[in-house]
Amino acid sequence: MTYVISQPCVDVKDRACVDECPVDCIYEGKRMLYIHPDECVDCGACEPVCPVEAIFYEDDTPEEWKDYYDANVKFFDELGSPGGAAKMGEIDHDHPFIAALPPQNQDH
């Protein structure tokens, strides 16, 4: 099990979760943040600090955002497990599902 970042993060990327994560497993894509499923220790520190309520425990992800689980997991297919997001900086792509979304959250 892992935590999943979902739709409210797209085009927002607040990063409060990144600052809170004790294992540096939240990576930054072009349009949203992604939690590495193998590096996450399921501590839950990220969830309450997200100002847009985009982070859910895998089993608690709302039905309309279930596709974000695959986007979070598959984002790392090519990247592998770098062992820490801080050294990576912003990664110059997103999962295709995220990249194809129209602009989001323009009211924030």
C-alpha cells in the first residue's frame, strides 16, 4: 500500500507534502507531484499538510480519481528508484495521463 497524489495537485504543486516527507519520496513532475510507491513508508505525514487535499491512502482514493494510482506508480517505470527526490529536482515529464489533462485548478 502507498499514498496517492490525485487531481487537485495537477498544476498546483504546493510542495508542503515534500517538506513534510521524512523519506524524501515525493517527486516533482512538470504538472504534479508523485509519491514513489517503493520508497514511501506509509507514515501519512504528507496527507494532512496538503492544502488542496490531493493525497489519499491508496484504498481511500475517491473513485473518480482511481486512475491517479496508476499514474503515480507508472511515473517511476523509467525513472526506477532514485532513492530520494531532492537530488532529482523537477523531472521534465509527467505520466501520459497527467500530461494529457487540460489545464487544472485555475481558480487557485
